[in-house]
Amino acid sequence: MVDRLLELGITPMLTLHHFSHPAWFHESFPWHKPQSIEIFLRYISKIITKFADRIYLFITFNEPVVWVLAAYGEGVFPPGEVDNNKMMHALLNILKAHKEAYKLIKSANRRAKIGIAKHLISFVPHARFSPFDNMLTLFMDNFFNTMLPVAFQKDVLEIKLPFLLYFKEKIAGLSVTIDFWGINYYYRMFVRMRVNKTKPFELIFKNKRGLGFSDLGWEIYPEGLLENIKKMALYGKDIYVTENGIAATDDKLRVRFLREHLKIIEEGIGYGLPIRGYFHWSLLDNYEWLEGTSARFGLVGINYKRDHIRLEKESLYYYSNFIKQWA
């Protein structure tokens, strides 16, 4: 596949970890245990032996905050625990694994560029003048959006939420192991305080922009993509939009989504923001870990009942023609 991409003049970007693990990994070396780092690095060594001479763009981890939240915050991904302390230690070990993987890849290919794909959400207070909603919005933004890039700035993974969560661990040398940030952007969420000790907030989707929702109920808010690109540009690294798309059975809605978000990319490039690439999620209808095959993200549809027959959609040709304009 890599050789064919190169023959066609397509630059591959390889994601080394996108949520899935062997069952034995969770049973013996889950991410909250320090031994997980060495196991991951063995895997990295195998990969770079095969691909380091042909691939120059690597993502070590896709959405590490999303993964630890699902695995240890909500317990819906393996290992299926609910433990904030383990969650933060898992994230700590993932960042340490990234740091060492960066060194391994660079030792095999000095020209390689290595980054992390970071899911970003535009958080806004549900009630604009509520001090509680504003305070919780700030915490959500700090935890979900900025905790990782700040860790790479300061060599420290740190988060504070009074009475619920406090974590601070130094990671020496982390700051010199990131060449670019991948941005995965889909939607905006409104944050509302709840009188509930275990979950003191609620996250809500509203159609405030008036562009509607995806099939998953996510608000379509293109301006959030530019907002988040601008924020990430402050960290001084190149930016790739590594995921951006919509779950929609209505392909006309997907075309509108593409048009609005690609307009944002052009606008950002015009501003001089360091945008180096854009990846639409996704080429094919895919399997989502929580929704299965019901969420239709693909530019090419898959008929799961008839031998996975593929159906090219209007959005595929819209995106193809857009790419040709930039070629």
C-alpha cells in the first residue's frame, strides 16, 4: 500500500496508535503500568524497520486524551476501568512512550516529521453570564484541549480540578520531541454546571449556528476549526488537520460541510497560519468503536449487507475537484 501511494505521488502519513490493542496488552501491560512503554517501543522498532526509508510523516498517538477518558474515565474502552489516577498515569506513560518513539524514528530517518493527533472541541458556556458555566468551560478547555500542548511546552503533565483531580508529573525532554500537531476537529459543545458531586457538568449540543447537526447529533460549526487552528499555532509547530468530517446519510449535507470547512482551511492559509495539510474523515464508511457501522462518515459508501459493495458519492467528486484546484 505504501509503495503504491508513493507511485501515485501521494505522501503517506502513518498513525502508529489509533485506539486498538492486542487483548494480551490490556491483560498484562495496560497503559497505566510503566511496562507498557517498553512493549510499545518494541512495536515501533518493528514498524520503522519496514517503513522508515519510505515514510516521512508519523503520528505516534491519535487522540490520547480521548482514549484515556474512554478507557479509564468512562470505562467504555478496554481495560474498562473508572479510575482518574490510573487515567492520568496512562496518559503519562503514553507521553513517555511518544518521547522514546520519537527518538527511535529519528535515529532511523533524520528527515522524518513526528507528531500527535489532538482532538479539539470548541467549548463555550451554556449560560454566557454564569460564573459556574464559565469556570467549568475553562476547566474543560484546559483538560481536553490545552493540557497536552502545554505539557510539551513545559515538560510537565499537569491538571488541577479542586476536590476531583490533581496530577503533576515532570517528563524531562518532552518539549523537543514534537514536530507538528495534528488537529482532529468536528464540533462545538456547550458546558453547563450540574448540582452533582460525581459529574458536576453537562455537555450539550445546540444548533446556534443554524447549520444543523450530524447524524450523531453533533453541531456543525465550521468557525471552530479556525479558532482551534489559531490556538494551536501559538505553540509554534506546523499543523495538519488530520481528521474533519461528518456522519451523514444525507450526502448533500456532507458536501455543504466540506464546502464550509475547506473554506476555513483556505482562509487560515491566507492568514499565514502554518497549515501543512488536510485529511477528510473519511474516505470509506468506517467502523466506529462505540457506534459500529451506523455512523456514515465516508466519501465512499459501504453496503455492509451486500458484500461490502462500494458506492461513490457526490461528496467524493466535490472533494476530488477541490484537491485538483490546489495541485
